[in-house]
Amino acid sequence: MQKNVYLLLLLFFSTLGIMAQPQQTLDANELFLKQNPQYRSTLTKDGGRYLVLDVFKMGKIRRHRFFVGDEFTFFVKNHRKRTKQTIVAISDSSFTYSNYNEVLGEFIPTEVKLTDVRKVRLSRNIPFVTQGAFMLPLAGGVLLLTDTFITKGGVDFLVQFDPKTALIAGGIASLGVLCAKASFPKYRVGGKHQLKVLKVY
């Protein structure tokens, strides 16, 4: 009996010792990889480098990560048109994408310096909102057209314009614009919003 009591006390204090051991604290990179294990193999490329866009909003910083193989939409300085490409390599101060050249029959890499990026466009899938970014402008246009052009039979149409219908159609399309801004926000790089390269060690 006494022997059993000693064994129970030994087991009890051993359990307390294990619970009292300090737990390992994960840094931001380790925590992200724990929550997203699919990126662990990706980070073995380019020495574990990945792009980060830190967005400062409402007194908080939200971090957006881009890895090799991810699509990245951006605007470079002195160009109005946006570029949407797949990242194929990341260095300490730049990233690279490639396009297929049909004349040469091979992929031609293009390196972009982080200092040349002026805006980054994100893509967020928000239920109903993202769908509204495409469907609401279309619905507004269809409403305006069907109310303006009234068929009389065959190819004959009667054209009429109703300001109330135009106002309603414009309102529906405007909601679509708001949905698009929420689903595909653009952030100017520099100042509050920083684009940089981080590395997992």
C-alpha cells in the first residue's frame, strides 16, 4: 500500500514537472508555417525568401505574403497598365517572372526591383461581395438596356429613356464598383504600406 502511494506521488510530481516546463514560443514565420504547412516546401526555394506587403490600416498592420508560384498583381512606375504574373524567383531586393517567347521558343525571365513597384493589387474572395463585383454592373446594364430599347416585333425597336430607370441602374452598377474595391483593393507602396522580402531561417 505504502509503495503504491509513493508511486502515485512520484507520478504526480513528474506530471507537474512536465507541465511546468516553458513552452516554446513560435515567431511569426513559424506560426504561419504551422497554420499553412503547404508553403513549407515552397520556402525551400530561393533560400526561404518570400514577398511581404505590410498594409497599415486602422492603427493595425496586416501582412500579406506572396511565395514562389503565387500570382502577383502590381503596377510599376511610369506605367499605367497593371501586370499580373506568376512569381518564379525572389531575391533580397527583387522578384522575377517569366513569359514565353514564341519566336525563341523559350521562357524569358523579367526581374522587377521592389523600388520600381508603385502599387500592389490584392485579390480577396469575399462570399457574395466578390460575385457582386462582376454581376451587379452587368445587372445594371441589362436593366438599362431592356428598359430603353423596347422591341416592337422583328428587328424594330422603340427607344425610350426613363431617368428613374437610369438612376436605379446606375445605383446597382455603383454597388458593383464598391464590391470590386473591397474584393480587389489597391495599395500604394511606400509610406504606410511597405513591400519587402523576408527570409525564413
